[in-house]
Amino acid sequence: MPSARPGCDVIIVGLGAAGACAAIEARAAGADVLVLERASAGGGSTAYSGGYIYLGGGTRVQKVNGFNDTPEEMFKFLMAATPVPDADKIRAYADDSPAHFDWIEAHGITFNNGFYAKKHFEHSTEDGLTWTGNEKAWPFYEKAKPAPRGHKVTRPGGQGKLGEGGFQLANTLIEQAKAAGARTEFDARVLELLTEKGRVVGVRYKQFDKETSVYCRRGAIIATGGFGANKEMVAKLCREMAHESFYIVGAPYADGAGIDLGLSVGADTGYIGSLLTAPFYPPASLLKGILVNKHGKRFINEDTYHGRSCTACLRQPDGIAYLICDNAIFERPEFGSQPLIDGWETVSEMEAALKIPTGALQKTMADYNAHAAKGDDPEFHKVKEYVQPLTEAPYAALDCTVGKATYNGFTLGGLKTSKDGEVIDKRGKPIAGLYAAGACASNIAQDGMGYASGTCIGESTYFGRRAGRHAATH
Ligand SMILES: Cc1cc2nc3c(=O)[nH]c(=O)nc-3n(C[C@H](O)[C@H](O)[C@H](O)COP(=O)(O)OP(=O)(O)OC[C@H]3O[C@@H](n4cnc5c(N)ncnc54)[C@H](O)[C@@H]3O)c2cc1C
């Protein structure tokens, strides 16, 4: 028999970015908050992350660096970057973005005023602002005025190490939630939602060999993170990620428990996808190469954000893709994700070695080079900076093929939710007393083609806050 114990107003399941922000806001609204975290400490995948937060519309760091971003341009960009956009959520996120930045800073997270302008996967300097999406690449620069919106959490006084931003962010938010008066229990794995007359009224959880039921007067917020660690769920809900060669990154408890909890009480799921990437840059010179598939055809402007170019590679016939370089631009990819297949003195030798139909790659390169000589790329509109004829032998091919290049990533999306984090059932109605936020919910980040780094933590913190406020006050 599970032991029962006194209840609280709001229960939060999981203590990553979403759970911590929900707890802070629910406490600010006067609720008695209990956070249950399965691990021995909070942090989840947030602590593993690069600590980029996608914010804009005129944040302090944007203004200091002379970027006149507006909520409207941010809205237009996110609408264009999202396969099935929820305009209401994106509008709220963009409009509130400068204030959300201020709220994050007011809660002890620091961003310095530096701007990192170069192409990168994760920059290793302390600069607080950088480009983390497709804003400057076609077709996005035609849809919204580009602005950098990747805000990187900075360790106060620190020198900046890779991966440090996420740990700093998670730690600070957790400390803030505790300081605000949220009660926390660790090693507490939530197993079941308790319902009464269709309303979620509590949860059953397990700590070591002890099971406990705890009740909530106002609501339970699921903030358990993604599901990359659950192979069966990945195969069912996110087939594009179900390849044995993909390296799934994130916390070990990103096993989709929150999605199962929601489904158990009739929840619907929203848009589910993934970010899978194997960045072939830096160095930026490789963006002057061309990506071709097994038919020798180009398929994307190579200067797009790595999430988009890599997702496009994965979607080619048989997952086969090559980055073609000439001697003038060739360098080894910094992350070593793509093996070098070989070098050849002529394009026809390269074509034969790659088993591309005779003449196809030669034609692609001849067409590309003819336009590149004038600085143009009429087929895919690569920006001029990266357009240069590939004519200097020897030629090289880097292998971007599935199973050859090292793709890594995490899931995006989960439970269907309203703008305030209410979990939506299969009839389109909110489930009373149930909320979800963060990587277990579907909000803004939907797929690799449109992904901008920072949108996951951006939406986890923003919609986590909204869920905390709504649960506490309704
Ligand atoms: C290597 C890496 C780098 C990334 N970099 C970025 C980045 O720079 N910017 C960005 O926006 N996104 C990034 N992401 C994605 C981002 O980290 C996540 O989407 C985001 O942190 C999710 O936050 P969350 O609060 O929803 O979940 P998490 O931070 O994963 O927290 C969920 C918590 O729930 C707990 N939990 C799980 N199941 C239960 C249960 N049954 N009972 C109780 N507790 C439970 C977990 O232990 C965990 O502590 C990155 C991800 C990875 C893996």
C-alpha cells in the first residue's frame, strides 16, 4: 500500500529548466509547491546543454551590439522556421522575449555584452550573443530581418568552457526555486497521476523502496524532459531518430515518462520531431563546398545552420550525402564528424569513386562553378561570402552519409499543450489539473530543418513559467 502524506497546491515533476521556472513562478503566485525529481540532483538535460537561450525582440545584449531586433521580426522568423507553427504561442514568446530575458537575468543568470560573429557549433568564448539559427540564410533572410538571438549563459567572471553554460543555468534556476520556497524531494520517481472525476489531483511516486501518494489542490506540472533515452518510444513517436548509428545526447532519465503519464489520462501529443546534427563546420571555409546526394545533385544552401543542412543530408535517398571540396577550401572539420573519403585529381575520378551516375557530378559542378565565378548561386541562394568556384585540384569528398558521419541529437516535442501549459486531451480540451512544459511538451522547436539553438531552453523556461503561474492561480 502506498503511504499517503499531506498535499500541496502545485506538484512539479522534474527539476530541469522547465520545472525550476514553473516552481519559481508558482511560488511567486503564492502556491505551496512540491518538486519531485527522479535523480539525486536536479538539472536534467538542461545541465548537459550548451546554455544557449533563444531570445530577441530587443534584449539588452542585442541593443548593446547595435541589433535593432523587434518582436515582430522574431515572430516572422519563428513562424517561417516552424513546420506547423502555433501562431498564438510564437506571438506570445516573441512579444514577451525582452521581458523574459530581463526575468532570467533578474534570477541570477548572467549574459555578458560580447558578440561572437563567426560560424560555430558551440562557441568557446564568454560572448553572450551569437547567431544560432538560419536567420541569415535563404529563404529566411527574405522572410524576416536577420538578428542574432542566441544568448549564451555566462559564468560570472569565467573564461568560458564548452558545456558550462547549461550547468550554470540549471544550477542557478534550481537555487532560485529553492530560495523562493519550493520544497524538493530527490530520488523521487513519479510513476502515476492520481485522478478524481477526470481531474488530476496528485501523483504516486517511489523513493528507493518506498511508495508515496501526494495530492495537489491546484495542479500537477509534468516537466520530465525529452524521450531520447527510450528506444521504443523513439521508434514509435520519432522514427527519423531511430537509427542505430545516431548518438542520442541528454540526461539518462530522458525516457519519456512524462509523455506516458500524460497519455495515461487521455492526453494528446503535439508535433514531435528531433534535432539531429553532425556539424561539418567550423572551419567556415567548408561552407564554400557543395553538398550532393547519390545522384550528384545539390539539395540545400550549404551556409544554412548545421541543424538544417544536416537534416537535409539525412533526408536524401538512402541517407547518402557528400560534401565536395577543392584544394582551395579544404580543411578538416573541427568536430571530426565526417570521415574524409579520399582525394582525386579530377572531378570525373571523384564521381566514379563515389558511384555517382557518370556525368551527373561533373554537370553539377560545372553549373555551380559557372555561376560562382560571378558570385551567384541561383539554385540555392548561398550568400556571396561562401560562393567560390571549386576548380583547384585535388578534389575531396567528406562523408555526410547516415552511418558514416557521427550524427547526434535529441527529441523535440511531446504532449499537446495550450499557451499556458495546460495538457490537451484528444477532444481538444484541457485536462483539469494537468500541465506540461519543457522537452516533454510540444511548443516551438519542432524539427531540425528550422531549429535554432536556444529555442528548447527558451521555451522550457518561458512556457514553464506560464504553466507555473496558471497552475498556481487557477
Ligand atoms: C548536449 C545537449 C546540448 C543542448 N544544448 C542546448 C542549448 O544550448 N540550448 C537549448 O535551447 N537547448 C539545448 N539542448 C536541449 C535542452 O537541453 C532541453 O530541451 C531542455 O534542457 C529541456 O529542459 P527540461 O526542463 O524540459 O528537461 P530536463 O532539463 O531534462 O529536466 C527534466 C528532469 O525531469 C526528471 N525526471 C524525468 N522523469 C521523471 C520522473 N518520472 N519523476 C520525476 N522526475 C523525472 C529528470 O531526471 C530531469 O532532471 C541541449 C540538449 C543536449 C542533450
